[in-house]
Amino acid sequence: MKRIIFILIVVSVFSNVLNAQVLDGIYVKEHVPARKPIPYYHLREADVSWSKTVWRILDLKEKQNHPLYYPLIPTDDRLSLVALMASGIENEGAVVYDPDDQFNEFGVELTSEAVKINMGAELDSSEVENMITGEYEMKYETREITWSDITRILMKEEWVFDKQRAKMEVRIIGLCPVRRYNKGEGELEEGEEVVLTPKKLFWAYFPSFRNLFAKQEVFNPNNDAERRTFDDIFFKRKFASHIYRVTNVYENRRIETYKKGEDLLLEAERIKDFLFKFEHDLWEF
């Protein structure tokens, strides 16, 4: 009787082992998938005594921005920022907007097919010989997206002073990935040299992507058990950037249109310093 009971226990244990799922690690990650974005403090128009709209450039090749740029190939359930946004557009119905609209970054919606074309996933046609008939036939293939070509992010944000809390606050309005690519032979005009051409892909309304960002972990070089999310990166301002445009009377012109070289960088730093000191200058001691 004891032998029969022992055999049944052994069979039960082996059955459970075979039916168990393979766990790539020593524990189940439950914290990040259940994360929600940190809610914004409610702002009334009457409480905003000053505001300024600012546009920035995030160079993803800078070391501090590498967590947004890598991995170029999905690794360990990690995605780059733009790959995550593309997944949200295709699989979750996230809405993005035409980057070439001159009057409004969030005016004309783009379809997921248009986004793919902007990202480089276009149809390539070529003539291929049919081995049976000997005739040449047209063959169509879709190019793969080269994630390494997307090296910049344009950011639109608004700085406001909340007089109710006596606090300066910044909120990101939109993100626009920029792809740099070589024009193909068929795209080059006569006498045009092959150069890296920047192309804006789409404008994404940041608040509508926060739920997606809050559920995707970002690599932490110091501790694999404490990984931030993309929402944490933006909310805590853990990125490097420089200002290229602010609201102004001259049709919100870019700094590069009236400053060049070192003066351009100094003007960007001047605006940054002004935003930093504005709140402090309102206090009296």
C-alpha cells in the first residue's frame, strides 16, 4: 500500500513539473506590467499666471538617452521608445498625427500604414526570372524598418507657473521621432549628392501614450531588479536635450534661423537658464 502511495506521489510531482511553464528567471515580474502613470495635478486656467511653450531635441546617440534608443532588436521583453510607440499604433490603436502640418502638430491624423511608410517599411519592386517559364516577373517585398536610423526625438512641452501652489511645472505635450536615412538611387535628383536626410515620422500626443509608457520597463545599468519605465524617464526628466525653438512673435521661428554656430548654443542655454531662474526670481527674502 505504501509503495502504491509513493508511486502516485512521484507521478503527481513529475506531472506538475511537465505542466509547469518555463520561467526565464527566479521570480515572476508583476510590478511593471501593473504600473499606471503618475497622475498630473489638476490645473485651472485661473491658476496659471505665466506659461511658455518650448520645443526640444533629444539626441538618442547621447549616452544619457541610450535607454530610449536601445535595444535595436527586442531583447528580454525590452523595446526601444520608438519601437514601443510603433507597437502601440499598430496593435493598440494609438492615434498619431501628420508631422508636416504647418499650423498644428495635432491636426491631421495618420493611418498606421502611413506611419510604416514614413518609418521606411515601403514596398520594393524588382524583376525576377521565373525558373519555369523563363519570363521575368515583378516581385514585391516590404522593406524592414531600420530602427538605428531613428536617432532623434522632437519634444513639445509647456512650462507654467501655478500661482495656487507657487510652483513652476513642465508638462510634455508631444513627441516626434526623426529618421535619418540615405535617399535611394531612384529618389536622387540629377546632380544631387547622397546625404543623410532627416524625416519627421509622426507627432504623438504624449498624454495618450502615458499608459503604454508606464507598462514598459527601461534598462537600469546598475540594478536589474530596479528598472524604471519610460513614463518615469520623462516624468523625472532623466534625459538629455537642447532647446531649438520657443514661442515668439516671429511665427515661432527656430533659433537656427537667427543664430549660427556657437551663438546658437549660447541662445539655447540662455533660454534654459531663464526657465530655471524664473521661479526663483518671483520669491522675495
